[in-house]
Amino acid sequence: MHALIVAGVVALVTIGWSLLNRKRDPHRATGDDGTISPGKISAALVTALGVGVLLSGVHAAGTGDLKVGLGWAAAGGLLIIFMGPSLTHRHDVIWTDEGVQGPSRLFGPSLWLSRTSIQWQDIGAVGATITNYWFE
């Protein structure tokens, strides 16, 4: 029953967030340089949800249901690991008149570990990654 309640809350938050953002205009930058960051509000919500799930798991493990508690704690920890770095500037993409700099991996937790810089003259193709991130 507890899992159904958590799943229901996650579904409601997801639906609500989608409804709030469906008519939002994308950010448009002007000028020669700039920075684009992941949405801090959604990252904060998912990270807070991860903290709640982690604490729920710790509580369940401490009150006798060790396997379920450890499962919930692990799930909460993964949410924190995946979304927590988005609250910092590690996932920002920065561009200048020389080139662009940003995360260089597809796997969420490894994004904060690796950044790369590309000079504009070195860009040779345009496309999208498997996770629908556009690149040039």
C-alpha cells in the first residue's frame, strides 16, 4: 500500500509539473556568449523527493523491514545522485565567441565528472543524442 501511495504522489507531481510548463516559452539567448542551466525547480523537487524516499527507507529499515527499507533507501539515493548535481553549475552549458563548454557524458551521475570544451571551428556535424540532446 505504501508503494502505491508513493507512486500516486510521484504521478501527481509529474502531471502537475507538466501542466505548469506546457505553455512556457523556451529561453532564447542573444549576444555572443551565455549560459544555459537545467531547471533548478524541477531538480530541487526531484532531489527533495529523493531525500524523502531515502528517509522513508531508513525508517522502514530501522523499524523491522530491512529489505524493503534498503530498497527504498537505495532508490532515494539514486534520485539524489542523478538530480542533485543539477542544483549546482556542473550541468551548465556555456558558450563564448571561441566555443562551447559543457557536460560530455550521457549517463546522469557521470555528467558532473566530465566537462569538455569545443571550439566553433571544430564543430563538424549537427544531430541529437539518444536522450534527445541536440548537438553541433
